[in-house]
Amino acid sequence: MRIIIAIGILFISSALSAQVKGYLGVRGGGHLSTAYIEHTLYNIVMNTGFEPGYHGGVMLKLFTNQSPTSFLNAGLQSGLLYESKGWRQSFATDEPTYKVRMNYINMPVEAVIYAGKRKTKYFFTLGVFIEKLVGFNKDVAPNEENIGGQEFHTFQENRDRDFGYGVRASLGAHRDFSFGAVHLDAFISYSASNFIRSTDFSERLPDLSNHYLGGFSVAYLIPFGKMEFSK
């Protein structure tokens, strides 16, 4: 949390400086997500798979003062996203596949390393995020006598966590046009926090439960700031 606050302060101070090129706009995309559900001491048998999802919201990007001698330069990006995550559990019997979708408000804060001093820039980002659960949908629980020896664990609102955090990385391209800028990226993210609340190792309840996902984003951005990119 302290890292996020420090980076947020850096965002504000950079935006007040003349040596910045900023972009603000809308962002959306799709992804595939699943969950790692396991126990540190016991072997949990669950056949989990990927579930399609989507995300959308606002995006802020800042390119800081360029070095005249370096091919690579730095920036920051953040935003606020509505993001759906989930997983599916399949069984070797005739029991229907079980699906879960958990919807979060997500705030990433990422460092940007980019190459290119003209209209097109290629970038890599690495950062952290925090998220707050705002809704969920679950299928009807399977018949546990008909799931072929697997275990069944899922999110329970009255027991589990609605706040999380994790890490995110992406690769992409940014292009300036006369009507604004277009941002494209491919990303992966991992929720380092566990969404299932387990307080006792002696329980069979999983003490490891992490979302992870990969997908793509597209953004339309409007530029602001006084910095001009080098020719």
C-alpha cells in the first residue's frame, strides 16, 4: 500500500511539471482467467480451467522527460477498471461444469519503459494493483457424490475476502494520431492475495487461492502536457 501511495504522489507531482506528456482516456478488452486453489499441507484435487472475461474503465498515462542520450525512457500508467475474473471446474463424470465469475473494481499502478521518440512507441510495463470485489455469480453447486473423487471449493461471501492485491505486466504499442492516441497491449496479472479465507492449517479448506489471467487491452487517449517528443 505504501508503494501505491508513493507512486500516486509521483503521478501528481509529474503532472504538475512542464516536463511531462500525459494521456487520459477509456480502456477495454478481454481476457481468460482461472484460479489456483491448493493447500500447503494437503493435496487438493480440482480440475480448474479458464473462463472468458472482460474489463473496461479509464486510463491515465504519463511519459516523463526524455533523455537525449538514451534509447529507452520511462513513464507511469494507472487507471480504474471494472474487471471480471473467474474459473470453471470440470469433472470426469456426467456432472455439469461448474463456473464462477467474480467482479472487481481494480486500480493498477505500473512503471512504463518505452522505446521510440516519435509518434510510435513500444513499451513494457510492470506494476501492482489493488482490487475490491463488487459482485459475483456462481452456478448451482455440484452433487459432491458425483464428482469423481475431486474436491469442491468455491467463493463464499460470508466467509471469504472481498479485497485483494497482486502484480501485473504488459507489452504493447502506443501511437499518436491527429485525433488522439491509440494504446494496444497484451498483459498477464496474478492476484497474490488469497480470496478464500483460511485461518487454520489443519483444515482441509485451501489456504492458497489466487486468480491469474492473461488478455489484451485497447485504449483511446487524449493527450495533455507541454513536453514535446524528440524528433
